[in-house]
Amino acid sequence: MLDQIHLLAAVTVLGVLEQAYFFLQVIYARRMFGVSPPKISGPPEFERIFRAQVNSSEYFPIFLALLWQAGLFFHQGLAAALGLLYLCSRYCYFTGYRASSLERLPAIYFSTAVLWVLVAAAALGLSHFFLAHYVGLNIPRLLLA
């Protein structure tokens, strides 16, 4: 079974490490700009870093759920590759947002597109599973016949 989930697990660990990096960046920014918890406002430079981290954290559970569903029900390799693309685009989003609010936009659009592809893969995989398991209809076999 592990050979069917190892890529998903690796991308999950990378995602957790990326989230930890974002959290650390907020801690460093708090020290640099003198913004003590629980304050969340300060200089624009701090607020951009803080917002980038919060936004990334808000999307992380959605990403994980879609990554695993697409990987388990559609294709592990494709889901893992999409997961890596998502993590790279989130890193670009974070670094872009740190520099300027406008520089975050291309990366957020790209990461959203990747999430939609994961939604489609998960939906197709689940649909196939339910049709094959409960109705006895195997669409890929019918298409190849």
C-alpha cells in the first residue's frame, strides 16, 4: 500500500515544511518591525508578510484534501506533480506578496488554477470509483473498447 501513497506523503511533508517556513517568516518580521503578538497590524512590509502567511494557511487544508483525493482516486503521480506545482506557486505567491501586493497576483492565479485541476481529477476519480463500484460501469474500459 505504501507504494500507492509515497508520492502524496512526500508532497504533504514538503507542504508542511513550507508552512513552517512561512510561520518563521512572520516571527522574523515581527522582530524586525517590532510587532508583538497578538497585534496583526504594523508597517505595510509586516502586514504583507503576515497576510501572505495567513492566506497560505487558509488554503492549506483545501490543498491537502484535494491532493489526497486526486492521488488516491485518480492518479498518484499526476496529483503529486500538481502538488509540487501548487507548493512552488505558493512560495512565489509568498515572496511576491512580501515585495508588493501586486506581485502576488500571477502566483495566486496559477495556484488557484492548480487547485481547480486537482478538483477535476478528484471528481473524475471519485465518479469513476462510484460508477464502477456501485453501478458496475467502467467508463475507461468502455472508451478503450
